[in-house]
Amino acid sequence: MKKISIVRSLFNLDRRIIYLFIFLSILLPFLVKFDLPIKAAKNVRNVYDKIEDVAKTKGERGTILLSFDFDNASRAELEPMAKAIIAHIFKKNIRLVVMGHWLNGVELTKTLLNEMSAEFKKKYGDNYVYLGYRPGVQILIVNMGKDFKSAFQTDSQGKSTNDFLVTKNIKTLSDFDYVISFSAGSGGIEEWVVYGQSKFHFTMAGACTAVMAADYFPFLQSGQLNGLIGGLAGAAQYEALVGRPGSGIDGMRPQSMAHIVLIIFILLGNIYYLTDKYLKNKKQDGGVH
């Protein structure tokens, strides 16, 4: 009986102690920075490899389209991967075209582009262009596939897209070497695949929140997406690939530590259950007095 009592006293912890350990596991990584082993998943590496391939085969003539289909609510997960990919594109001197299907994401996108272009000293019109927002997701994508200039006669500032080096020779979606949708919901990856990639057969990837990633695996299996970056973990993996640690890697530290603490408590709970059951059985058999 005494052994059972000792086991129960060790493992029957007050839940507030568990909460304290979780709190400390999240707090400490913000105070003490340390490196985590980060290995990029195949779907993340595919995106990196495609951009590398565009740089190798097209050089400065290569053009990539990014669609920012998210707003501030999902910024914590999607902005780190967007920054890492833009940094990769700018480092390789690939031309960049940016647009978005979410009106609430316009200011966020402008701020991000201003920050990144200043960091890499890129010139508007020659190195990158922001097209802005246009209503009608499905119709817009189809129109871009048929006649890009009819869909976007002007950029977000009202200037003609014929006047920019970046968009001057873009006639349809098929002229882009790569298309990536950063998606937080409707008006994102699925619409790009259904109304764009499946009709006009350009190479495309997706970047989304962690909870949405599983929904897009069928597009990977069908080959409609050549890569997929999911959540903060995907962002951290891409940051590691481009050698540019940012908020993705920073955010994974507390998340990883919290997961480790939870796993430890789950293991302790199972050990308690099995030990308690074993001692009870011994008591019933007369082995414990």
C-alpha cells in the first residue's frame, strides 16, 4: 500500500504545475537563444530548388509571380515564409511581380515590399512591381491566363504595366517561370489551381497556414503543385535553406520546447498509469502488504 501511495504522490501533480512548466518552456527561448536542428521537408525544398533553377536557366530574365492571399490574422505564419522567399528571389536577381486577392492584405503587402526592396536595393519597375488588388478571384485568374495586360493594365499606383521592364513582356500566366500563392483561406491556393494552373499549366507552389496544409496534399500528389510550405515550421525550414534566420526560426524555438514538455508529461502520465496498474495487480495477488 505504501508503494502505491508513493507512486500516486509523485505522479498526481496539480495541473497548475504543468501550466507553469509550459509557461517556462515558452518564455525561456525568448530570453535565451539557441539553435535547433532544422531539416527542410521535400515539399519545402522543391520550392527552393525551383527558384534556384529559374535563376540558373533564366537569370535576370526570369520572372516569378507571388500572390499575397492573406491578411493580418495569419501574418504570424505567412509573413516569415514570404520574407524568406522574396529574399531568395532578390538575391538571385530574378524579376518579381506581386499581387493579391485579399483587399485587407494590401497595406501589409506594401509594407513588406518596401522593407525588402530597401534591404536588397531593388528598383521598382526594373526589379519588382506590385499590381495590387483586383476583385473577382476566379474571373481575374482566368483573364490573367488569357491576356495578362487586360487583367492588369496598370499597377497599384495606376501606372501602365507596359512601361515596366518586369511586366513588359508578360502576356499570359504561362510567361511566368513560377507562381506562388501565400494563402490563408478562400481566394488562394485552391482558386489558383482550379482556375489557373489546371487551365494554363504553369509551374506553381503553395504556402499556407499549418492547419490548412493537409487540404492541399492532393494537389501535390496530382502534380498541380510542385511544392508546399506549411505554417511556421515550413517558414523556419525555408529560412534555413536560404541562410536567413528570421521570425520563423525564432518562433519555432518556444513552440518546439513546449512540444517537448508536453511529450514528457504524456510519457510520465503513461508511466504512472502502468505503474499504478501493476502495483494494484500485485496487491490483489497478495504481493503487496
